[in-house]
Amino acid sequence: MLHHNTCPLCKSSEIVPHFSCTDNLVSRKNFDLFRCSTCGFIFTQDAPDEVESGMFYKSADYISHTDSSRTLFEKAYQAVRRYMLRRKRRLVIRSTGKQQGSILDIGSGTGHFLNIMKEAGWTTTGIEIDEEARKYSSSGFGLKIVEPSGLGTLLTGGFDCITLWHVAEHVYDLQGYFANIKQLLKPEGSLIVALPNTGSYDCNYYGRDWAAWDVPRHLWHFNPETFSLFAKREGFNVASATVLPFDVFYISMLSERNRKSKAPFLKGIIRGKILFLHTLFNKMKGSSVVYLLRAENQ
């Protein structure tokens, strides 16, 4: 069990209960969220330790690493993914200023993002914990995918870009990961991190039913202010931030399902559209934020 007596971000002892959330995906157990009164960081208290965490991913409905299109939710996910893959590729090219280069995707899943980068002429490497996803990436796309334990064996200063698309919130040793990442990036390299946003309109609207709490799989719950603090602590500056525009629709659908609403797909689309329109006036209130980081010594 992962218990914190002080804030994992600023080390303040002023931590207080935020509220409890239900694991609506696997166990139906409740898990406590705590908030730091000093810096505002929110984290999952008493999450299962890393060895035990695998059981909380064993669900046919955990679709971030699957290509299934059985349900309306999954079909929506797959349709949006196709669009977002192209958008992510453009973001990498724009942030690095390179049409081709070397990229490491941490939490590469079934390899679709790395494959679209490979098709664009990039040299690709992936880190993925799930064995079946690694096999799929290798057999389906011919990608080089290694286990997380292999992160420290990769070439120092070997990557123009490293990406973590909704991965950092799952990582137990996040500080250690970022120390390795800093070593792996080229001096002028780009680090791109996408995270759920606890400062979002949809988080505020859905409260404890907000699907992106996703306890206990999500350990760390950032907003733009707390993530900037974390990045600074790890030797990075946030060069820019943008939003993933479609995440609010998907999260709203899942949140409506958590609320046991009738017609959660339809209600999620309607609520997602309303929340999305609000973010046109304040993008940092979007459901997910993509941060572009650069090492402080650049």
C-alpha cells in the first residue's frame, strides 16, 4: 500500500482528505484522494503497491491499450484516436522543428502512435509494460518495444522527442522516470506530457464521478499549476501548453456512466459540447492538457 505522510510534490505535512472515489472499472472499491493545503496537489492515498497494481488493469473495458470496437464507447474512442494520431504527429514535428528524427514513446500501448511516426520517417522506440501490447506492436507494426525496466539501458542523449500520452499519472516512481528521461533527451530535445486536468471544467462539474480520477490506476492528479511545480523540481520548464480537444467528450461519456445516467453516450456528448465551448475562452480549463517541456539548461 502506497501511503503518504507528506505531500509527494512539495513535502508539506499539511495534507487533508479531498474525497473518496469508486473504482468503477474493476474492483468497485473506494479509494481516498488527499489534497495538499500548501501547494494544492491531489494524489491517491493508500493506492495498492506496484506489485499488486496489475489486477486493477484486468478489465475488458480498459480500452486505452485495445483495438476493440464492440461498444459505442469503444467505437467513439477508435474514431477519435485516428484523428488524434495525426494531430499528435503534427505536434511532435512542430515542437522539435524536425520532419524526421528519433522518438521514444513511454506507455506506447499497441503502437499506433509510434507507427504513424515511423511512417513519417522517424526512428521509433517504445516502452510498454503490457506483454500483449508489446507483442501486438512488434508483430503488427514491426516496432521496437521494450519493458519499463529497459528504460535505463537506452542511449543517453539519443532522442529528439520523448512522449508520455496519459502515462505519467500511472507511474509509481515518477521522479525516477523523469531523471531517466532527462538523460535520454538530446540537449535541445522536446518532452511532451499529456495529463488529465483537475482544474478542468469537467472535473469541477462531475466531482467524485469524474472518470479521469480513475482510481487506483491514477496515482497523481495534476493541474497546470502543480505540474509546472513538478516539472521545475525535475529540471524542466514548461515551454507551452495546449489541450486535447476531444478528451472532454470521452471523459464526459464515462462520467455519465459513472453517475449511472440513462443514455450516458448521448448525455456525455451534449455535456461534453457545453464544456468544450467553455474552454474556448480558457484553454487551461480543458479536460486534458499537453505540456511541452524543455530542460532548464537549454
